[in-house]
Amino acid sequence: GAMDLVAGVKRVVVVMEHVAKAKDGSEDPKLLKECNLPLTGTGVVDLVITDLGVFSIDKKGGSGMTLIELADGVTVDEIRAKTQADFKVALNGGQSNAA
């Protein structure tokens, strides 16, 4: 299961689509404020890579997610609109307020 994949590893990277797309064309965020599914490996993810950008995860400091890279042609505003979870922005070493 999922715990077997994350147990004892130094780094966990999640690669996923940023939104769930319905047949009617609507989109639902996948990066949520709170998980609504059963959790088996909490606090183990280091990096989340989506089709829109890359987020680093602060597992120890409690500061949550930080957007560190944008996909080509994607804006921070677009990612804010498609992300339910709060996140900070630190592109190219710069830092800005939480989204």
C-alpha cells in the first residue's frame, strides 16, 4: 500500500494533475485545505509537482506549501484560482504573501 512506498525513504515527491476535470468541463481543485480521504502517510511529502507548477512542502516548520516554480505560460493568479489550499510564493528566490 501507500505506507510501503513512503516508509524509510529520504524524499517523497508527488506528481499529479492540479485539478480534477469533469465531463462537463468544470474543474475541481486537488490541492485542498484539508484531506477528505483516509490518510496513511501523513507529513511525508517533500515536493508536489503538478501540470501548473511545483510546490515545496515544509514538513517540520509548519509553514505549509510554497510555490517555487511555474509551468510555461501559467501565472500565479491562475494557480491561486485552481488551488484551495493556502500557499506562499517564492519564485526565483523571491518571497511573497500567502495565497
